[in-house]
Amino acid sequence: MRGGMTTSQLRLPGRRSRPWWVLAGFAAAVFVAAAIGGLGVAGTSQEYQSLRQPAWAPPSWLFGPVWTVLYAMIALAGWLAWRRVGFNRALWLYAAQLVLNAVWTPLFFGAGQYGLAFADIAVLWVLIGATIVSFRRIRRAAALLLVPYWLWVSYACALNLAIWLMNR
């Protein structure tokens, strides 16, 4: 104790003491991105199946389960980083990649703009990488939670490019 203050009073007010409801906010933000994407794919399974695709393209049923897990990890990663430093540059990168994530599906499936969707996903890939680097400086677990997302988007980027080139 210094000057009659207890240890808990000396602690800087951190985000660790903030309620868990903020995690629900991150989950809601990710849900909105997913919902926008979901609206973009409603009724497009037939369209996806009709596209010329590389042999390594996944079946359409796989996207839902993979994205469900990834979105949960994305929300948790953002929340962990926020708890450590609040809303800073790293969280702006996080927000920007969420916006590009939400935009990709309507571009690709809804509008059939495969080239524009490729440009979007390429920038998304860069932003996810930048977010991982930024989160690594803040909290390693937050960065690691984004690695499977980055890997999946790497695969999706290559798939988007292949489909665009095969369906010109």
C-alpha cells in the first residue's frame, strides 16, 4: 500500500473489470456481418453448383459449419483484444475486415461479380493479416484465434480467383 491506498485502488482501471456483456456486442457485430453474407447467399446453392469450379472446391454444405466456428472465433478474438487495450487502431482494422467480410458474399453470390469479389477478398486477406499482427502485439490468444480464419480466407481467395477465371 502507498499513501493508504489498497492494491485494488492502485490498479489502473482496465477492461478486465468490464462486464461480459461486451462480448455479446462483439458477437452481435460478427452476427451482423454474417447475416449480411447470409442474405447474399439465400437461394444461391444452385447457382454455386452450376459454376465451373476447380476439383478442389468444397461442397456448398461445408460453408455454413466452417463459418459458424470461424465467426465465433472472430468475435472472441476481437473481445480479447478490446479487453486489453480498448478500441484502438487494431480494433479499427478488425472492424474494417468485418465490413469487407460482409460485403464479399453479396458481391460473389448475389451480384455474380466474381472479379470485384476477388478484389474484396484480396484486401480482406491483407486486413486479416494486419489484424493478426496488431492483435499479436496486444494479446497472443486473440491473434491465434484469427489464424484459422486467415487460412480459410486464403483458401477462399484462391477459390474465388479460380471460379472467376473459369467462368469468364
